[in-house]
Amino acid sequence: SSQVDKVVINPYFGLGAPDYSKIQIPKREKWQRSMCSVTEDKEHQWVDDFPLHRSACEGDSDLLSHLLDKKFSVNQLDSDHWAPIHYACWYGKFEATRMLLEKGKCNPNLLNGQLSSPLHFAAGGGHAEIVQILLNHPEIDRHITDQQGRSPLNVCEENKQNEWEETAKLLKEAINKPYEKARIYRMDGSYRSVELKHGNNTTVQQIMEGMRLSQETQQYFTIWICSENLSLQLKPYHKPLQHIRDWPEIFTELTSLDPQRETSQLFLRRDVRLPLEIEKKIEDPLAILILFDEARYNLLKGFYTSPDAKLITLASLLLQIVYGNYESKKHKQGFLNEENLKSIVPITKLKSKAPHWTNRILHEYKNLSTSEGVSKEMHHLQRMFLQNCWEIPTYGAAFFTGQIFTKASSSSHKVIKVYVGVNVKGLHLLNMETKALLLSLKYGCFTWQLGDGDTCFQIHSLENKMSFIVHTKQAGLVIKLLMKLNGQLMPSERNE
């Protein structure tokens, strides 16, 4: 996954790092408005162009609060490549810093053009109170270094400004404080709390290392960020806490739904790139358990479209896993009421079909329990469950959302909301409401094209020469994933 999402050219690269005691700090005079010379025009221009920066620099809390209400951006860099918080921290404006962090929700690790952080500025200026609120921020990266590899403590001790001794003491004490933790959920609802050694700069890779999985197990899974209506697999270098912080923007960019109703959480889930031939060789019980929990979740939510016989087999396996061996006294006809069925059959079949399946499910459950050849070890049963899922077209897919238009009659269009599943096998369309599989195409049997503005994509089936267009703000993600997974299939599997 060495793909580059965005290249940011740093204009200061190669000029060396800021020397806090020399010229790097923009001239203070430019905020003291005076009308004496023409050379000041530029400075007045700055005052007009960057009111939030100026109010932060002067510590004008009332104006700052007013500008934040008017939605001025706390992330905007001025002509010197500084954000408002850098001025507030350098000039020791405590209230302004607090307001930018709390009301403005400013990232406490925001870098300026020379890659220095608010903590570097506050430490360099010897502003103990400001260093304290930064260190108390749950997302702070207290190990942050600047372009020259210096820590805030280094900068504080080099500059010896104001209350530098008190500041240095705070920075030293912070090194040993316990870290904030993030909850990483599994699909069964359990979670592990992982230390964030770098605050919101902590990467997926660092979180994975904190999950206490063996090296072998680690490679099958990764961190996903999910809310009710959007799930994204993160890359190893992504910073999940920043994704959580930016979720309303990300969600708005990728869907047309209301971001206010979405709460994002981090999950440990199967890596969508995991080839089936590797998954089939997994023997580690923990890896099997995590894969099983995710497969069961997807089955019950209706994402695994399958013939009835397969769903009945999966239900009987779940009974064996949850209740142990079949007992004729306990497991009679009435035992499979709606409540119990809910935990073993897809929600889409619960009312319509499942009540007619109870005899067949109990019969298979009884056969499974009494079969000599079947190990009743938990991870063996869970692996049998997975084995039955591997043949399902949508197994292991990442699901996106979109809509297709069909001609209901010559004059009108009907909109069908769909899930777009992409996995190592190909592309699959499910009706969002009924979860019916509308289409399943294997790599090599279809071509794709991204539409204008990344708002739709076209799929052309080579077998029946049919084309259709899916409208979705997630089109770019779908195509990127198709390109990544296409060609991962072994030639032997193509014909299955």
C-alpha cells in the first residue's frame, strides 16, 4: 500500500529548521497598526486577511470567540505559514490558546510551514501555563519532534525564555504520565484499550502493534473506522484519531447523509486484501475466532446472500457453537422461537423463511452433534463455519453505498439504493433494502470506468454485454479498490 493520497510540497524544505531566537518569528510590529509608512501596507494587508491570527496573537478573546462563531478556520496558515494557535502559543496568550483548542477544536499537534508544533512554540517561549493545557489535551503528541529532531524540552532549554524552568519541569513530568487510550472494537462488541503514545499522531501501524496479537495474526487484520453508514479500511500510515476528529467532513464528502447522526469508532477487522488461499491456511485459534465473529455479524445482517440450504447449515453450526451438543429434551420444536432464530439466521429471512426452517435446522444440528467425524473443539467448529462462508460471493467484501436508476416504464426512472461489495473475487451489487444479490461479477469478466467528478462509475459486463452506472460519492474508492484487488486471484480460482 505505497499509494500516495496527496503530496504536500513544503516551501521551507531545505532551508533548515526555525531558529526561535532569530528571524523565523514574523515581525510583531505588523499587528500594532500604525499609519506611518508605505512599507506597512503589506502588514495591514495581513491584519485584514488573517483576523483570527491577529486576535490570537494579541490575545483578544472576545474577537477570537466572535470569529470562531463565524466559522473562521483554525487550520488556516497565513503568509508566514503559521496558524492562529502558533501565534497564541509563541506570544503566551493563554486564553486564546484555550479557546482555539476547546471552542475551535484545533488540533493540538497542528504543524506550521516549518513543521513546528504548538508545544514547541509554547515551550520555546517558556509559557508554562500554555504548555500545561497542551499537555493535558487528550490528543497531544508529547513525543513530537521538529524538523531538526528536537523535542519541545530541547527547544525550551535552548531558548531559556520567561518561566523556562517551570516549563521544563512540566515537560519532564509529562514523559512519565500514563497515555490516553483508544478503544479498538471487535465485531462481537468486545474491545481492547490501546495506548496512544503519540496522541492523535499515533498511526494504524502503532495501534496494531499495541493490539497484542502475534506477528502472524496481525497480518490478517487491520484497523477500520466505521459509523452507522460508512466503513473505511485505513492504511498503515493513517492516523485514526485524526480520522475520528475529521469524520463529519469525511462522511459529508463520501455520502449525502447527515453527519450529525453518525458516531465513528475504530474496529479490528479482516483486511479486505487478504487472499482466500492464505485465509484457508490459518490455524491460529484467535485469528479464527476474530474472522468467525466478523463472518457471523455479516451473515446475520444479511450481507451473505446464499441458497437456503447453505443458510440452514450455517444456522446449525451456530447452534452447536453457542449451545454445545444437541439434547432432545432441551432442543425441541419450540426452542427455536424468534428470539433464538435472530442469533442464527439472517435478519432478511427472519420473518419470511426462518419459521419454516426450524425442523431442518434442528435436524442438521442433531446430526452435527452426533457425528463422530466432527471435532467439537471451538476453533474447529468456527473454522467449519468460515469454510461454508468462503464460497459465498460477498465473503470478505468491503461494502460501499450508492444508487442505480432502472427504467420502471418508458417515461419514469426507478431509483434503487444498493450496496457495492468489492472483494478478492470481484464486484457485487446488493439491493440495500432487501439485501438481494442483484449482480455478481468476477475479475476478468467485467470492465470499469470512473465517471466525471468521481460521482459515479460504469460497469460493463463482458459476458452479457450489459452496462450500468452506479451513482455514489464513493466511486473513487470503489475503483481504487477494484484496481488493487484485480489480479490477486490465482488463475486456478478464476474458474470456480
